[in-house]
Amino acid sequence: MTKLTRRNLMTAAAATGLAGVLGSRLALAADEPLGITLVVPSPIGDVGWGHALAAGLEPIKAAYGDKVKVTVLENIAEGPDADRIMNKTVADGNKFLIAGSFGYQNGALQIARRDPRVTVLHASGFQVAPNFSPFAAKYFQGTYLLGMAAAALSKTGKLGSVSAFAIPELITSINAFTLGAQAVKPDIEVSVVWVNSWFDPAKEQEAAKALIAQKCDVIFSNAQDTPSVISACEEAGVYAFNLNSSMKKYAPKTYLGCISTDWSPFFKASVDAHLASTFKGANAFLGVADKVVEVVDWSADVPADVMTKIKEIEAKIADGSFSPFTGPIIKADGSEGVASGATMADAEIIAMNWHVKGVSTPLPK
């Protein structure tokens, strides 16, 4: 797998033209490999969102061998740089694009609309086209369970979250975390620090320390691509958990768990469909039942009776008999969010732009 950064990509482009880096501008011959490009806004390290996306391509490489050519472009900022680079990858013959960040949506959608031969998967978005599928994880299914564990271990009744951007995918994760905690301790409170970045280790660490100073004794690292929050919590003796891939090695004493994501089933099915010319764009909202979301590395400190209850709820989430977003649910402003007995549909969850009662930090305007 070829791995490129914005810096070496642009340097090579200046010297030889971007086509020289990513391949010929000529259309791929029928017997040439399918070019698959993953674009992500942060480094591909050993943990985090970008790492999980890249890992999801490994089974495709194993299944197809030299019939596919996978390129990963890391550290590509959302905006004009990303648009230019995504356009070049397609112009140079890559016909399968994974746009791995919410902010890539408009540029990636334009590519799909211009060229129906290209298949585009877009992370965390909402737009759909015949050859364009947004994809997101039902993280909230896991954060509800970890909320139950967090409440059981909290001594202060105050929980915190260091969160990247106030988009529905992350809002739902916080809300379910709060609801799960309230199922164990109804008066629990959750404070949020929005860092407005997918990758800013220093800012993330300072946010974690600020929450700890507010007596939050369990911290949710919500979409950080580094172990900054997890490490800060380990140093302070505070429990922490995160999304996408395990960071347990960075907090051997205070790691609460991880909502792990395995994108390989979705990526493999999408590549299969592309090669068979049967791909149809759809909103892929994937969770426990799809074997995309799984809570791993549970802390041994979670009380046995609480873990038994957690496993019972986890089984009900898997078989569809329980949803964290079943009413009654009250919004943070005191109005009704979900009526008693009603359950939010996926389309409503994907568009969620409000916090539940118990989240003390207002959403950014």
C-alpha cells in the first residue's frame, strides 16, 4: 500500500506533476488493477480514525491481490487542498475513492456527479448519489454501554468528553453516553469541550486537563486521532475511553474501553459491487448488528453486576430489541426530544443537532 502525505505529494507534484505521483492520466485498461484511494485529514498512526480506515482496506488487498492498487493520502486538510488532490487521483485513473472526513463532502460529491464510472464512499456525511455513499458508525450503541460503566465508576457524578466537531455523528455519541450513564445514576452530568479539530494533540490534552479540573472523573475521547486525551487521563488517574481503535497501551491502569470500528465488511462489499458494476449509492449507517461496531478492552474495574447488565443491553442492541434513543428523552433545553415509547429512526439520529438533558455544555452556534 502506498502512503503519501500532503507534503511529499505536493513536493512531487511540483517537480514532476501530480500524475507522476499517482499514475498515468490515461484511462486504465481493462486488465489494469482497480485504483483505490483513501484520503484522511490526519496522520495514519497506530491508533485512531485514520488507522481504522486504513486497516479496513487490508482484507481487500488480501482478497484481490494485484487486482487492486491501494493508495493512502494522509494529512490532507479539508478544503481546497483536499478538493484538488481528490480530483487528481480520479483524473489519474483511480476509480474508487474513500473520502475519509466530513469536510470532504462537497468536493467528493462533485467528483461522483461528473464521472459515473467512479465510486465514492464518504465518511460521516448525508448526501447520496447513484455512485456516492456516505458511511458512518453507530458509535452511540457503544457509548451508551460505556456510559453505564462510567456512571458505575464515577465518584463525583461528573463525566466529560473531549470532542472534535459538533456534527451529528459526535453529538449522538455524547447523548447516548449521557443516557447510558443516567440509566445507572439518573443525576449524572456531562461536560463537553469542543476542540474543533480532528488532530491537535496539545489542544486535546489541555481540554482533558480542563475537564479533570472540573472534577470529571471519566473522560470520553470523542474522535481524537491521537492518544493525547487517554494519556492525560492515565497520568491523572482518571478513567477514559475512545472511538475506533484500542488505545489501551497508552493507559494500562485507567482505560475503560474502546468502541472499535471494523470497516472491512463495508469496504469489501462496496469494492465487490463496483467491480461487478452493481454499486448503488445509499446511506450506510452501520453498527453492532453489522459487525462494524464492537466494544472491546473493558476495564476489569467495572462492577460485575453492572457488567452483567451491560452485556444484557448489548445483546438487545445487537438483535434490535433495544435502542438508546427510545423515549421518553428530554432535551437539554427542557423540551421533549423523544416521546415516551417512541424510538428515533436512523434518519432522525443521523440529523441530530441537540443535546439530551444532563449535558451541561451548550452546543456551539
